[in-house]
Amino acid sequence: MSDLYNVSSGPHVRSSDTTGKIMGIVLLALIPASGYGIYHFGINAAVIIVVSILACVLTELVYELLMKQKVTVTDLSAAVTGLLLALNMPPTAPWWLPVIGGVFAILFVKMLFGGLGQNFMNPALGGRCFLVICFAARMTNFNYDGMTSATPLAMLRAGEAVDVRSMIIGNIAGTIGETSVIAIVLGACIMLALGVIDLRIPATYLISFTIFMGLFAGHGWDVNYLLAQLAGGGLMLGAFFMATDYATSPITGNGKIVYGIALGIMTGIFRCFSSSAEGVSFAIVFCNLLVPIIETLTLPKCFGKGGEA
């Protein structure tokens, strides 16, 4: 079905971009966060990354061979899913955990719904949420400096002070790819400079989240508290690398803004009123489900018959 050609009237927008090229840029942009995660947490982080990527790529390959479909692993989308899933896992995770998460992400979230572009939620986050639900203890067991430690957001919720500077640099406990804001922003700048992502989604996400926390978190406009909330819990990784996923985010300009605001509000609700100190993954997955409604409500009016003159 994907090989059929669609004939339509002009004008047509042409681009030299391909899925493989875009996914290659995303992989390049994730190198700083991945490299820092391996440097920070050690060899087990590298093992998780490699195993997660292999699990996702092999799951997609085996499925397509069994279903006698065109093999598409060369478009690198499965590799991106595997890397993002790994970066959202704790460095203490056993090797089999990313295997289960990768199989779920590719098979149940992506391939069974038609493959790339047909999935209703971000596959990497779908896999992570599945693992958090099924293996909560292992997915919340964080290690830093050789000892099991609470994340900065968990410490904030417990009323403890946190070092925002360490959160920005990355000298904290957390998942493999979420700790260093500097590394994440560096990768985001690569994608923005090369036109892979639109700033509207991450910008509105971060701004609306900050406003929500200032109003409802109970700390007012405490700058240190708000910066800690922005720097922690994978918010930056989610805002730039997963909320902007082409298949699960709106294509309309106004829709991107509405989507970003919804993300900020949902993340704030999870962090302020749920038992979790984080909430980014579930907020993005929830808002993925709202995308069809958002696009329907924000479609621009057409000109001509039945539209505006």
C-alpha cells in the first residue's frame, strides 16, 4: 500500500529530505546526551543503549520478513526509537529490560498499527510507559556515584534542597539521557539549525509548564524551584526529542502551539497532583492521543467554494 503513487493537483512542495536523512540527524543530535550518559554512568549505560537499539531494529526486521513486507530498517527510525528508549531507562536496568521495552515499542505501538507514520503514540515512550507499569521498581532504581539515589525531583517533593547547577551539568541521578541539560540542548540546537524540528512545540511546552508550576506548585515564582523543575525529570529530553515526533505531533501551526500548551499543563498536573514526581512520559503519551482532535480544530479554512473568499 505504501508503494502506491498519489496523483493530485498542484502546487506541490518538494524537498530533498528523506526519512533516513531526518532520522540520521536525530541520531547525531542524540550523541551528546548518549555520550554524557555513558561517561556519567559507565559501561552498563552503553550496554543498555546497544541492546535497546538492537532489540528495536531486529523486532522491526523480523516482523517485516514474517509479514513479507518491504524491509524499512534502513530508514533508521527503529534505531532512533531504540536509542530514545535507552536514554529513558535507569543505568541500573538489567539487559533484558530494554529488550522487552524495545519489542513492545516496535511491535505493539508501531508495526501493528501500520508502521512508521501510522503509530498513535511515540513508540519509545510507549515502551517506557509499559516498562514503568510492569517493572516499576526496576524502572525507578537509579544509581549515582556508585550508590542508589533519589532523583532531584523526588528530593524536591520530599522538601529537600537540590543543586540546580549540578542538574544543568548532569552530576545527578536519573535516567541515562536526562541528566545533562547542556548535552540535551546542544543536540536540540543541531536539530533546530538543520530544520528537523519546529521550536513552537518545545517552546510552548516549556513556557506553559513554567507558568503552571508557578501558579499551582505551591512555591510561587521561586526561580531556583522552577529551574529545577525545568532541568529535571527528562523534561528537556521529552520537549525537544519526543514531543516533536513527526508522526505523533500536529502538523498545523496553531495545532503545535495548542499541543505544546496541553503538554505543559498535563506535565504540571502529573508533577503537582499525582504520586509521581516526574510525569513527562505519560503527559506526552496522553497528548499524543489528543493530536487528531487538535488537528481537526486547528485546520486553516480553505479559500474558494465553501471556504473564505
